[in-house]
Amino acid sequence: MGKYVVRRIIAMIITLWFVCTITFFLMHSIPGGPFTREKELPEAVLQALNEKYHLNDPLWKQYVDYMKGIVVFDLGPSFSRPGATVNQFIEDGFPVSAKLGGVSVLAVIILGIPLGIISALKQNRWEDYVVTVLATVGVAVPGFVIGTTVIYIFSAKLGWLPAYGLTSWKHYIGPVLALSGFSLAFVARLTRSSMLEVLQQDYIRTARAKGLAEGVVIYKHALKNALIPVITYMGPMIAAIMTGSFVTEKIFAIPGMGKYFVEAVGNRDYTLIMGATVFYAAFSIVMIFIVDILYGVIDPRIKLED
Amino acid sequence: MAENAKISPQQWERVPAEKLEKEKISRPSLTYWQDAWRRLKKNHLSMLGLVAIILLTILAIFGPMMSQFDYSDQDLTMSNLPSKLEYYQVSEDSYIYLHKEYRLYSLTKKGEVLEKLPEAKNDMINKFRSYEIDGKEVVVDYSFAAAAIKSGDPNAKKFEIRIDGEAVQPMGKVWNKTYIFGTDHLGRDLYVRVLYGARISLLVGLIATVIQFFIGVTYGGISGYTGGRVDNIMMRIVDIIATIPLLLYVILLMVVMGAGLKTIIIALGSVYWVTMARIVRGQVLSIKEQEYVLAARTIGASTWRIMARHLIPNAMGSIIVALAMNIPSAIFTEAFLSFIGLGVSAPMASWGTLANDALGGLRTYAYQLFYPSIFIAVTVLAFNFLGDGLRDALDPRLRK
């Protein structure tokens, strides 16, 4: 176990280095540099800007400086807003996004898993069909369609939910639906199929044969094993909810990191894009690492020494 | 022993022909692909998906040609016309439609939009517009609008139409025959734009998947066939790439190369090949142990020949399933990118850009969002159904 964790940490550091390097060189391969405007800046201003942001240094020096900055969590200044740093954007935006993302993850777990269980237990009955149809459609409808539909029906037509912002519990309903829709549907499908598979196992028959109550059989013996594939999906789900926040926060005008990131893409704020990409990638890689470790703890059949 | 020696003469007779029939193979022998197609045909949902995809492709190719409009034709007088029109009758043959922006349009009874009517008078202070139609004076009085918006009641009365001083009620609703999906804020026909968007979206899905196919098959094939240390290093690289949220790199590539159709295809194709590489490697690892590969090697076939003639064709089943599953995700990602403003450049349109354009006028012109969204959902659904069916049909483990 210990050996495995150490190996994974080393792999994680290599991945992070890889991510930072690719991001750095991709951003620096843009022709023209960050201050190329339609209306050209005066030569002196351009020189001063380049001087200020060390863009006149040789590329390798800029790279070394950037990597040094990353080690101490300093992602540099923002190009589009003078005085602001990338760290400030993350400090402002990330807590908001994390709250919304956290609620969405909870929604997936609290709603998706029970829906899958119901569907599996009532196989080929109407409950199953309702869940299957919802899950099939949920996987096919993009988050921005869910979000805009919620705004149109519940905010514009019925006036039940606020259309933008994130101040009361009511504000969460729309964004969380948009953000968790895909994962919720996916988890419900996954839980259903893995539950159906587990229910056919011999140990379930044994548990029933020795006279255990149906509730104990299902929740103690079947569910525990059926949830293992669902846990593997946690890593990709975190990535999906993270990237989903780009559109959701844009639609609902939520001042989170996703909105800032999309704005940075629109403004071609290269340092902010670079910083946010590195941050997002690092966050997701660390989360996947944690999920993998947890996976090994939960399922003793998996040998983590490999 | 003695009894056995006695063989009755009947036993020497020929077995009748009908008994030999039992030995016959009654089912025609099917190739792998015939068998897969037979099983796919039995799966109604995936056939439905296949039919939907074919229809959509035909519509995407020929639909824009059949229409009288081009995807980039602008007509500002015809902006934001919905697909369902509430109409009023002025006289025997003359029908009018009141636009949400309080302009009048003349219609035919069938729902063809003729033209935007010229105003006789536009009084912006007292908030009414008057028109001369068939010798009658038609007045659009929108002075109630401000109070209605203030009251917050979405059903409050906002306007009144008076014909010769008499208030009239709408006759009913009719489908817009000129612009069946309505028009956007620049007066472009949404039907043509949605079908044109289908071209872009399907093209992106298809070509990006083909690029993934080539990279993935080459990478996975080399890794699996060579084996050993090369395989180990190549797969560690794949492991590293797989933990990175790749959408970020698609976005980054789009920023670096500049938005556009070519960029989307290249970005999607060059980033999402990892799953394909893993699948191909897994298949190649098992297939390369087969005797026919050994036989090919003994007669001196080159590595490339073995790859191209033996390994890849035999791994095709899993590859096709992966391809079918990748197309909808490419379409999905393209819509996502277009929605955050990294899509094809105007006046081109994909479903994502159409949805993004509709966002601004969502409260009043929701139909502009409805059509592209429905098309995305139906397409992704169709490909998902087809992919599921293909997986069941091509997976030999499920073979009966």
C-alpha cells in the first residue's frame, strides 16, 4: 500500500510537470504575443509592458521562472486587468465554484444512486422504465440546454426560481441541475447495471438462503459491492462537473472560476488561461489520485501493490 | 459375438436420403460482419438510431440546397419571427401578425410571411403605431406595456390592436410557412441554419473521430505489437495523459490556433485518442498470440503487413464500437466549445453557436434555442443507441 502511494505520488508529480510544461509552451507558441491588438500599441508602451512581464527574457528563463512560481503557488499577474494576479482570480472564484460543484456532487450521490437502485430492484416495471428513459435522455442533453430550459420555464415563465446569482438555496436548483444532469443520469445507469449484475451472484443467493431479511441482503450485501464501479466514475465525474461549470456559471451569471475562465478565453488573457488550466488540471489530478486510493481502501480485492 | 455376426440383409440397405438431411447445415454460414448486421437489425432502438442518423445526414446534405434561403442571408426587416404566428384578420384576404417588437407583418391565410408593413404613423410619445391596410386604419397601441412589465405579471395586457377604432382579438395561431423554424435576430432563416449546423456538427464528429482512429490505432498498435519496454513506456505516457482533464487542452489549443472549423476538428482529434489507443493495444495484445500471426511471421510478412492485414482487421469490432461512441461525445464537445465562444466563426453556424446566439433573447424568443437543442439531443441519442447496439452486435462474448 505504502509503496503504491509513493509510486502514485511520483507519477502525479510527473503528470503535473507535464501539464505545466505543455501549457507553458502552448501559450508561448501563440504568434504575436499577449499585447498584440488590432490597434497597435506604441513601441515604447509595448517595450515597457514586455519589460514588466519579463517577456524579453529568453524562453528558457521565462519557463524556469514560471515553474519556480508554480512550486510556491504563484501563477503570475493577469494580462487583461493590470494589478490583478491569477491567484486573486482563483481565490475569488474557486470557493464559489467549489460550493456549487460540491452541491452537485452531493446531488449526484443522493439522487443518482437511489434512482439506480430503485430501477434495478423494480426491473421491467414502470419505475424502471421511468428511470431508464430519464437517464437515457439525461446523457444526451447538454448541460447548457438543461440550464437555459430551467431559466426559461422556471424563471421567465413561472417566476419560481431566480435566474442568476447564487445567494439563497433557490439559486442552487437551476445551476445544480445543469451541472449534475449528465453525471446524475450516468450514475443512475451505472448503479442499475452493476446492481443487476451483483444480484445474480452466488453470495446473494447464499445470503438469502441463510434467511437474511431482504433489506439486509440488498443494502448490506448487494449495494456495497454494486457501488464499486460507481466509485471509479467519481474521478471523471469531478472533471465533468468542473468543466461543466464553464457553461453553467456563464448561463446563471455566477461569479465563479468557470465564468472567469470563459471570460479570460474571450479576452485572450493568456496568463489567466494558463494559470486556470494549470490549477484545474492539478485539482482534477489530485482528486483522481484521492479517489483511486479510496477505491483500494474500499475494495480489498484490488491489490494496490501493482 | 455370434449374434453380432448375424447381420440382417436390411442393414445393408442404403440409408434413405431424408435421413441424411439431418447432417446438413441448415443455417447458411455467415461471416462475422453478416452475423453482426443480423444481430444489429434485431435491436429496434439502434435501428431507430441508424435511421435517424441517415435521415439527418440526408437533411444536412440536401436540406440547405432545397431552401430558398442561404444560411448567411440576412433580412433585418424579418428579424426574430417565431415559428408559430398569432394572426389577426383585417379584411377578407388580408391577415396580419403582430411582432413581439410591435411591428405588423402581412400574412397569407396559410401562414406565409409576405412583408413588414410600412407604418403610416409612428407616435413614440403616445406609444402607438398606425397602418393603412386595405383602406382601414389599424392601430397598434402598446402604451400598456410599461405598466404590464412593472406589475411583474407575465399575463398582463401589453398592447391592443384597433381596426378602425375597434379593438380586435387574435383569430388563432398558424405555423410559419416561410420560415418554418422562425428567424434569428438578424432575420436569417433558422431552418437552414440548423441544417447547416447539422453539417458542421456531423462533420466535426466524423472527422475528429477519424483522426482519433488513425492516431489511436497507430499508437495502440505499435505499443501492443512491440510489447516489452516500448509498450511499458508508451502506456505510462497514455496513463499520464488520461488523468489530465483533456477538455482544458482542447480549449487551450483553440486559443492558440484561433477558433474555427479546422481548429475544432484538429483539437478534438489530436486530444481524445487515448481511449482508442488503449482499446487497440488490448486487442492487439491478444490477437498477436494467435497462430495465424505466427504463420504470417514465419513466411516473412513485415510488421506493417501483419498489422494492416491481420491485427487491425481482427480488432475492428471493438474499434467500430469505440468510434460510434466517440462521435456523439465529439458532437457534444463541439457544441460545448461553440457555446463558450470557441466555435466556428460567423456567419457559419453549428448547433452550439446557434444555442449561444439564442441565449441573449431567451425570454422572448425561446424557439431560437429550442430547435438547435432538440437537434443536438436527438443526434446524440441516436448515436448512443446505435453505439449500444453495435457493442452488443460486435461483442463476440454475447454471441449465441
